[in-house]
Amino acid sequence: MKNWMKKGLAACLTLVMCLSLAACGGTEQGTTDETPAEETPAEESVTVRVAALKGPTAMGMVKLMSDYAPVEGALADKENVVTADGGNTYEFTLAASADEVTPKLMQGELDIACVPANLASVLYNRTGGGIVTLAVNTLGVLYIVENGNAIQSMADLAGKTIVASGKGSTPEYALRYLLSENGIDPDNDVTIDWRSEHSECVAALASGSATIAMLPQPFVTVAQTQLPDLRVALDLTEEWDALDNGSALLTGVVVARADFVEEHPAAVEQFLTSYADSVDWVNDNTAEAAELIGGYDIVDAAVAEKALPYCNIVCITGSEMKEMLSGYLQVLFDAAPASVGQDAETGEGGLPGDDFYYGA
């Protein structure tokens, strides 16, 4: 036993000496002249300032919002900042219209925003490529509703007055394109009464001052709760598909400032992962999602539960996003170049370049 212990001790001492020599070895082993590779430092936590419009874009984000900004805090001022343990800080802003979001995004007061699909291209041109699209988040959600039974086709809109909101963004250009493609001059054959918010259109229907409106979900459902006889006369997504123009009607996208994407790639990836998970959860858990939507005062929970199946909330990224969005923008550009940001006088701007499509 003593001999075995002596041999073991000697072996251990030999191993220790070998390891010491390896650690302090000379140039013969090529170790002293090499600098060990340094680990890339992890990106520091950042504050990600996110804005969404009160509608499908915000509805798809409620699970992400609730994970970082509980309803109780958010209701205080509709904005909340909560630091996640070991992660980024999120600041969420809910807006009634894109007009509230655009200046903040361009001035660097927001990092990520949900905006109408064509507005993303307009902002890309205005900022000289300073806007990047991260994802398509809402497919077609526009409808023509009527308190009556006169509208059965696009052709029936000739000579009528349509109350609508979204002038200068997807709703206007989609409506004008569909009217033109169906032989109706949107400037002379129909009257479009533009309002600043969707809720104003609902109020006009409720008061009787209007009988026809273009509304997105969930505002169609909001209007129907006040006017039980209000019917969906036309689904504009179906009308678009009927043209068979090789594109799809899109409503909203998620964009980010290009410099934010460049400076904080890990934060962008984390956001996209969390946002995609939120969209999946909202679509799979309608009742629970509706409660959150109501809690954040986006729309009433009962309305949200009815409307969610028709809101076409998605999170489409990469090459699929690029194919869908570029096709849609091409149709708009061919019909009205200004709709995607081309200057009418100088001709500058137009369809975005490849740098507009994140990860494509």
C-alpha cells in the first residue's frame, strides 16, 4: 500500500510540473507569441422605445407589453417603462394615429414603431434610407361597412360618400387603387370624407351623419356593437385578391431606425423573437388576449374577442416579408408614385432599396 501511495504521489507531482511548463512554455511550442482570443463582450442592455397604433398592431403586441409593462402601470399614462431582469428595457407608447408616431420616429425619439405599410416606404425616402422594415405585422383588415343594403360591389360606390380615416397612408391608397381598378374616379365619381381617427368614423355612423364607411378591424366590430344593423358590405382584401395582380393587400409593418438596428443588433433580434411569440400567443389565446387588450384601453375586451379572428395579425420576416411588401409597394407605385414616397416635383425617391428589408 505504501509503495502504491508513493507511486501515485510521484505521478501527481509529475503531472503538476508538466502543466506548469505548458502554461509557461517557451517559443518552441508557439504559445508565448500568441495572444489568446478575447471574448466578444455581450451587448449592454438598452432602452427600446416602441410605438404601436391602437388597433391590430397594438393588439398583437399585448403579450410582449404585459411581460414588461403590466397593465396596472400602463393605465396610468398609457406609457410605461419596466426593466426586465437580465434583458432590455422597453418603453411602449400607444397612439391613435400614425401622425403621432411619425415625427417621433424621424426625430429619434422612438426606435421601433408599427406603421402603415406604405408609410414605411415614405419614411425610408424622407430619411435617406434611415428606416428599416423588420416585419409585416398585419395583412388586410379594411372593410366597407354600410347602414343599409345599397352596396353589393365596388361599382355601387359610385356617387356615394364614404367616411374614412387614414389619409396619406395605406387606407387611402388602397381605396383609391381599388376604386380606379373598378372604373371609378376617386376624385370625381365618389366623395371620400376623411376623418383624423377611426373612432370619428364610428361616431359619424352612430349619429346618422354617414351611412357608408371604410373601417379596419377592430373598429368594424366596435361600430357593430353600437349599430346592430350595420353590415360588412365589402371585404377590401377580397376585392384586392380578385384583381389577381400578383400582390397582397397589406395593412401594417414594424419598422426601426436604421442606426438603432446597426448599433443594437442583439436588441432587435430579441424584440423580433419576443414580438413573434406575442403574436402567436394572441392568435392562440383569444379570450385572454382580449382581456389584455381591454386592459390597455386599446378597445373593449368584448369587442376585441369578437374582432381578433378577423384582424389578420401576423409576424412575417425575412425573404417572405420582402416578397410580400415589395410586391404591394410596386402596385402602389405604379398607381401613384407619391404613395411610396416619390417626390412629385423632383422625381426623387420611389421604391425602397434592398437595405429597406431587414434580414431578407
